[in-house]
Amino acid sequence: MKIFVILPRVPYPLEKGDKLRAFNQIKYLSHTNEIHLCALNDSKIHPKALESLHPFCKSITLLNLPLNVRLFNLFLSFFNGKPFQVAYFFNNKNYNIIQNLIATVKPDRIYCQLIRVTEYVKSQPIKKTLDYQDVFSVGLKRRIKASSIFIRPALIIEYKRLLKYEAQVFDMFDRKTIISYPDRNLIPHPEREKIVVIPNGVDSDYYFLQECEKEFDLIFTGNMGYLPNINSVEFLVKKILPIVYIKYPKVKLLIAGTNPSKKVLKLKSENVSVTGWVKDMRDCYAKSKIFVAPMLIGTGLQNKLLEAMSMMLPCITSNLANCALGAVNGKDILIGNSPEDYAKLIIFLLDDENKAKSLGKSGHSFIIENYNWEKINERLSQVICS
């Protein structure tokens, strides 16, 4: 079967959740299908991107999003009612190219990742699957409360537009997928239960326990230019760690991940290290004792938790993050709420190495049982190809 896959970003390198998801899905789908990939691009393409994708794709088309066109489309969106992030990824030249590509390839199915690129294929008569992945409107609504008064009006406008658009595109696609049940329940459409839940997975053969000397007590990972991650590490460093320091004044935290913002870089201290981009995140996990992700805003399944638990790190996170994950509190993971809660849980694990190891092993078993890419993508293949 020929599948035309359209993405808002080139799925390589795998430093962001949507890229990781798309790459692993394409890899699996290519086993029994002919994949024709079309990816939009608003930044410099990684030199190994095409080399990494070619083994899984019959054809690859990368379409640039020129800065002047992006800015003009954002300006127009103030008047045409489109969500800003939908307008950002659209232009007429690319639309015409994509229609010609589809006419040439004659795919049996179209797979569209995120509502950001639905404008390109929503009118195609071919059977289509939309991967909502996350509920953007809800994620944005949570960000509004934490935003400055200067950008809040724009965020409120975007929230209302996303809410409307997420409901509109539902009826334009034959099949819909999303990353978790809590996210599905938030989609603003009365038939939301028809959406199939396809979580992210983790390669447990790649992310495995590595015994080495521990240089850090705590670790947080992710795209450190992403607002939910920025808020989380600020909360961790400014609210939680001061309480931990009372008993463990020399506790060291590693913040590892690409594109650290100025706010994140300002958190550097004798006790707090910020790496920026790292070649192999496994090294960071391996030299840390405890993974802490006090997520306050955002939606979807946290890949960082899947990776850390796969490597048998004992993990502490928020109820918000665990809603999508579904781990058992006190058995597979520990859940915090207030700064005092998190500090108490961190101290508990630092005090008792055996309890920390037991939690890590249980978390690892949970991941192996529930988040295997092969099983997950088999379900995706059935959704797209049926």
C-alpha cells in the first residue's frame, strides 16, 4: 500500500517529541508499505537527515517555509480566522506542490501529523488519517495563566481559534489518532471517542540500564526552549531544591537538552548544570540517580519519562504528566504536587538506595509492558490501512 505522509517538520534529529514519533512510525510502516514522505522545513536541515530517512521512504520531498512568507501568513491570520500555527505552516506554493505530488504518487492512504498541516490535504478524496498527537487548545489554555500580560491577548485569540479548528478538522478525516486517553477526552468534538489512542513508545534495547559512576543526584531532560520544560526546571530549581538543600546541601542537578532558553541558562550554579544539546542522552541518564519532571503545564505523553524509566531511573513527576503515562503511583513512579511534596520524595529516594532501585525496576517493567514501539505501531498500521 502507498502511504503519503505529511509532516510539519523533518523528523530528524530526534530531539523533539513529534519528530521521534514520526520517525518511529515511518520506520515501522515501511516494513509492509511504500512510504512517500513530504515534510515542511523552517530551519537548517540536519546533514544526516536524508541519509537517516531514505532506508524507509520510497520518496522524500522537503518543502521550505521562507521567513517572509511565514510572517506574511501570520499577519493575514489576524483577518482570516486561522490559528496562527496553522497559518505559519501554510503557503500556496507548497500547497500546489503537494497536490501535484499526490496526483503523481497516487497514494492509497494519507497520514497527516498534527493539525498544523491539515490545510494541505483536508480536501483530498483519498482515505486520510489525522494524528492530533496532543490537544493544542488545552495546552495553550494552560500556558495563558503563566504568560505575561503583553502576549496574553494573542494567546487567548489563538486558544479560541484552535478550539474551533480542532473540532472542524475532525470531520474532514476518515480516521483520527491521539497520544493518550486524557488527551482524547479533551478534543472539542462530540464523537471524540472514535479517536484511536496511539501512544509514543520507547526503544528499550537502546535505552537500557547502564552501570557507571553517578555524577548527578537529579536529572531533567527535554527541549529546553519549550515553555512547559522551562517552567518545570524553574519550579524545580527555585521552589523544590531550596527545601532539598536543607538536608542535602550538595545535591547536584543536571538539566540536559537542546536549545536552552535564557531563563534556563540563568539557572546554572555550582549545584545546577545545563548542557544544551547532547549527542547521546543515555550518557546523561546513566550518570544520574533520580529523574524529576515536575510538569506544570502542557499536554501529551512525556517521552523523557519513557526514556528515564526504560533506563531504570526512579522517576518523580506530576499528576498532570502521569495522566497520559498511566503509571501506578508508589509502585512504578512517585507523584508530587507542592514543592514540599517533591522535596520529600527526592529526599526519600536519596535516603534509601534500595527503595530507589526497586522503584526504577518496577518503572522499567511498566514501560516494557505498555510502551513497546512494535506493538504500538502495529495498531497504527491497522488504523491507517484498514
